[in-house]
Amino acid sequence: MEKTKVLIIGSGPAGYTAGIYASRANLSPLIYEGDQPGGQLTQTTEIENFPGYPEGIQGPDMMNEFRNQAERFGAKIVSRTIESVDFYKYPFVCKDDRGEEIEAESVIISTGASAKYLGLADEDKYRGLGVSACATCDGFFYRKKVVAVVGGGDTACEEAIYLSTLAKKVYLIVRKDYLRASDVMQRRVRERDNIEILFNTNTRGLFGEDGVEGAVLVRNLGKENEEEFKIDIDGFFLAIGHKPNTDIFKGQIDLDEEGYIKVKGATTHTNIPGVFAAGDCADPRYRQAVCAAGTGCRAALDAERFLMERDEM
Ligand code: NDP
């Protein structure tokens, strides 16, 4: 059985940063990369808001640099996925997708979150070609263009407001006849002249030659007055929520009702001593790479301190 002082589960900015810090602290961490090495950023194109890259950098390239930096200091990176954990035992026992067990004195969970998509085939077809689930990441590419945001919650309103400062026009596609977002967000949306809210509207598909050129929408879906229509857009943004990748931790650590890992105050401590959480799996609010990297650093420092205090006991 493989044994480690620090097992890092997940390999986005949080996991790799934890790996950099833990390896520099001589803890020889093991990073299990999971089935999407590099995490969500490998799905985006150019990243222009991560400090230190004034010219911008491609998401996959940035994640490669994080990875190389972790390896340089001795982190061992394993291209496998952790499929189950037992935090009731100590040392903790985790099992990978080949059924092999790893015994860990501390665990850093950095499994990230995944944006929810509508499930349309066209979302895959045009991903990176006009379909995005992150206005903060990709909005800049739609200056003076026309975009649509799907969703009626705070995220959708926030993204629509952000995009309205860049784009010529923003459609907000809302499936119900009201916005679920807080009053203040709703007011801000309504104050923007270039945001048009399409209530009672669902998306049926997207069209375009080499990228998104428009969307096929349906008003009053399933009702007598159902009506299909098209809008011309350059970008299609999903803002219908995120799902933290925490299914394997259910029943093992405290999660909130959305599945995000609960951490104590400004630390990365979960309710299980020796298990820490970093990045989007514990962050329903900010979801930015730079924030994830910051919590990855904190998790490694928390793990280091945990191991030191345990050894002193
Ligand atoms: P929410 O779950 O609050 O909203 C999701 C929205 O997407 C809803 O309008 C929902 O519609 C819609 N939706 C879901 N599935 C589909 C679908 N298949 N087709 C069409 N529409 C769909 O998620 P958010 O990400 O907006 O917010 C998550 C949490 O984060 C909330 O608690 C929010 O308050 C908070 N937040 C706070 C912010 C702030 O305070 N500044 C900013 C961002 C988030 P329906 O209403 O019909 O279910």
C-alpha cells in the first residue's frame, strides 16, 4: 500500500499550489490528478486575469506551469482518480480507480466544481467557440458584441451586469416569469439599458458556421402559445449554477446543502482533523483561479502544522 504524509486529491490551481507548498516543506505530497488534469482552466482559452501573466496565457499552458512547479520540488503526480475515502480510520485510507489503497496522514481535497450546462449537444459543439460558463474569464472577448446569459439567479445577474459593461447588448434568458436573484441584483439588471430579459424562455439550440452566431429559443415551452424564435448572438454564457465535485465525500465530512465542503472560518480545516479543503469545492462564492491557488497554499500550511503538532504530542 502506498503511504504518504500528504495526499492531494485534485489538480487545479488549488491542488497544484498545495503541492508546491507541501513539497517545499519536505512533505513529499502525492497529487492524484483525477479525470480532468488541470481542472476547469483546461477548458478555457486565454486567461488574462491571473496576476503575473501580463500578456495572458492559455488555460492548459498555465496549468502545465503549475504542474511543473509542483514536480520541481518533489511532488509526485499520479494520473489516477480517487474514488472513495475512509476518514473514520487514521491514517486515512483512500482508494483509487484501480482499487489500490493509499494511506495518508493528511488529505487536502481540491476536487473543484463543475459548471452546470443545459445538456444540449450544441453546448459541446461550440464550447470555446462562443459557449462559456465564465463571464469573468471570457467576457473580454465580447467587447461591443451581442451575448446571451442563461439563468435567473445572482450569478446570472452578476454575469449579465459584468457583460453589459463590455458587450453592446446582453440577453438574459430566464426560464420562469421571474428572477430568482436578490432584489438588489434584479434592480441593477433592470437599470442597464443594454440588458434585455427574456422571461419564460428556454434554449433549444445554437447555430453558426465556425462559432456561435445565434440561438434558437422557445417562449412558453409546452404551453398552447409556445413559440420558437431566434436571436443573433456572438456568445452564449451559462450561469445556471455550479456543482462541487464532492460526491465521494458524502457521509465522510461536513458538506453544506449544495455539497460544498464546510471549512472553519478563514482556515481550510474541515470537521475532520487532518482533512483540509481548498479551491472551488469549498468556495461557492468567488470561484477564481487566483483564489483557489491562495487556498491551496493555506491548505498545505494547515496540513504542515497539523502534522507538526501531531508529532509533538
Ligand atoms: P442559483 O441556483 O441561485 O440559480 C440558478 C438559476 O439558473 C435559476 O434562475 C434557475 O432557474 C436557472 N436554471 C437552473 N437550471 C436551469 C436549466 N436547466 N435551464 C434554465 N435555467 C436553469 O445559482 P447561482 O449560481 O445564481 O447562485 C448560487 C448561490 O450563490 C446563490 O445562493 C446565490 O445567491 C449566491 N451568489 C451570490 C452572489 C452575490 O451575492 N453577489 C453572486 C453569485 C452567487 P429557476 O429559478 O427556474 O430554478
